[in-house]
Amino acid sequence: MSPGASVFLWINGLAGRFAPLDYLMRVIASDYFMIVLMCAIMLVMWFGTSDLKTRERDQKAIICAAIGLGLSNVWVNLINNVYFWPRPFDAGHAVNLIFYRPPDPSFPSNTAAVTFAIATAVFMANRRMGGVFYIMAATMGFSRVFVGVHYPVDILGGAALGSATSFVAFKLFHWSEPLPSCLVWLGRRLYLM
């Protein structure tokens, strides 16, 4: 048995032992909970401060997060069209599956790519909030292994893909100044920011 499979079986072996923990992990592992929570926090960051410099910094980071999120989805779909990596419950492992059976490939994890793309973009501009977002992304990744729908390597691959995509998007966004500042200025004139 590979080390990755044994780590998966150890984490997934925790499932089914304590019903409240199983319920919490299913909620966190859902396709939308953590992503919607991150978006709600970004909405507060978008409008939440009266300091224009801090607000502009956060708004640019959130725009980069949206770009990174979108590009991460494109990369995951391209990889999935080239290679189909089976889910743990399809690979013959004794899985404690306490979640629905996603039909798409396991590697890379799309949810990890999206949440780490958001976390990386926010971290590049706001270390404190980015750290919170990284904890949220890691928690979601752990929960996806716990409920039996991803291997740890799927999460790590998605995290690396999402982080790299947002890092590049952030750098390109800032290298293209003054265009981002003009977009922020236009958004303010249209009462969007």
C-alpha cells in the first residue's frame, strides 16, 4: 500500500465514529459552504473599511482572487479532460463514505484549487486575512479526505494549482499598473466600490 493511500485510510478511518463530527465534516466538505463563507468575508473586506488605501488594496486582492478562481477551474477541467483519476471509493479501497459520490475525477481537487486560489490572492495583499483563508481552505481539504471523496494528494495538487494560479494572476495584475487602479477608480465612479 502506498504512503498516500495509508494516510487517506487513516484520516478516512476517523469517519463514522462520532456522529456530530461526521455531520460537521459533511457540512465543511460540501461544494458550497466554505466557498460561500469565503465570498461573504470578501464582501465584508470589499466594503468594510473607511480607509481608502486599505480598501483599494483589499479590492485588488479580491479581483485577483476571482481571476485565480476562474483560471484554476479552467486548469482543473483541462487536466480532468486529459486524465481521469478515480475517486477513493472507485479505486477499491475500504472507504467510510459519508458524503455523496461525486462523478468527476479526483485529481486535482477542484474545491481545493478554488479555496487555495482565493486564500493565496488575499494573502498576497492582506497577510492576516489570508492566513484565515488558508486555515479555511486547509480545513475544507481535510474534510474532503475525512468524508471519503479525495486522497490527500488530490488536495495537495489542487492547493498547489490554485495557489500558483492566483500567485501568477496577482503578479500580472500588479505589473499591469496603472490599469488596475483605473478599474478601481471606474468602479468607484459607478458606485461599485
